[in-house]
Amino acid sequence: MFDPLTPILVFLLTAGAKDFCAQVLHRPFGSAESAIIAAAVAALVLFANQIATLLPPDALPAVAQAVGLIVLIASAFGIHGTVKLVTKSL
């Protein structure tokens, strides 16, 4: 089943990964590299959703908290990068 928040999650994680890598590698990414990162993030999100169905019900709360922490950190980078980009264009 399609979750309507998945595209937003993929956008935030992609922006976060781009911003994090740009800070670590000290070079901006082009459009082809951005598309590759977005495809990799989308595949990772879909793969993680499928793996979550295989977990026993007892392990879901702990796994959900760990994944939530990773997503929040990556999304924070994405939100920071998006806000910086928008304010730069104003």
C-alpha cells in the first residue's frame, strides 16, 4: 500500500544526504548525482519497508525508535539545506 508521506520522506532524506555529503566532501553535487542519490534513497526506503514486515512484532518498537532517530537526523540536514537554499534565492 502506498503511504502518501513516502515522497516527502524521500525528499527530506535525499536533501539530508546531499547536504551531509557536501559538507563532508566539500563540493556541491550536480543534477546527475542528485538523481542517483534520490534513486538510492527511494530504493532504501522501499527496502526498509519490506524488511520491516519480516520482523517479529516484539522487535518493532525498538527498531522503529532506531530508524526514527536516523530519519530525524537525516531530515534535519535536509530541512537545513532546503531552508538555506530558499533563503539564498530570496
